[in-house]
Amino acid sequence: MNTRFLEALKGTNKGRPPVWLMRQSGRYLPEYRALRSRHSFDEMIHRPELIVEATSIPLRRYPLDAAILFSD
């Protein structure tokens, strides 16, 4: 996890506030659509590695400080 985000949680962040977005990546990210084309929704919610992958996609694409865990 990003240090800036952890510092904000502790109340010790001296720089800018952390940035994160809550957005449904399936609507617009081709990486997520590709993941979903290979795995059913049921499979995704029961395999932690797929949840991690779905959550990480926006972090690899955009300069964000944190992500919301995939949780449908």
C-alpha cells in the first residue's frame, strides 16, 4: 500500500492528501473486461488471487495512492 495513504490513516501525512477512486473498472477498463472474459463472477469472488487482480488493475493504470477492494 502507498506510504502517503498509510500516513494519512495515522494522521501523520505532511504532504498532499492521498487520492483514490471508487469506480467500477468493468465498465471501461479493457484489462478488467479481459479478466472477466476468462472467469465467471462466481469464480472471481471465491478466488482471492482474482480479487487481487481486479483490485490492482486501476492501480497499474493510474497514479493512485490506494484502491477499494473488489467487493460485489
